[in-house]
Amino acid sequence: MRQPEDQPKFIDHFIGFLLNLLAKDVVLDSAANVKAIQASDLEWIVVRYPRLMDSEHKGRYQVWYVSKSSGTQLSRADGADFILKELTEMKWLKKLPVASY
């Protein structure tokens, strides 16, 4: 789900096109879930991940919106690391950041 702060590069548009072509129901379901979360009174953060990899924890990842510097992959361990940190820091409350390399 694109955000106003996103500045997608060509590969982001291409991946979005492929997802809409090959898994449109998944994309629509995901968007509906995000809208339901946004409409709730809960404190929430929806983390958008690129392709998750079964690789080791590096501890060096970036968190921002889709941009020229956002990567196309992240280890599951680093994704979990970001979520655990965010549970206490709450820097991205009510936002949809992207965590990637």
C-alpha cells in the first residue's frame, strides 16, 4: 500500500505490477487489512518488508519509506529486530515504514 511519503523507483513499480498481475487477491486483502488497522483506535505500526531472506542477523538495516535507497530484501532476523526495538521506541506509531538493506 503506497504512502504519500513513498518515492518508488522503477523496480518498485515493476514488483507492484507483477503482484497485481499474479496475486491481485493477496494485494487487495492486504490493503483491506491495513485500512482496518488504520481505522482502529489501537496504537499500530504496519511494517512493510521487501523479500524476506533466511539469512543471518546483520543489525544493519534502514527504516524509511519506499525510496531510491530502500532495498529489495531483508533477513527475517533483522525484520524481527526492528519490530522488537519499535515495541519500546514507538518512532513509527501510526505509520507504514519499510525496513530493508
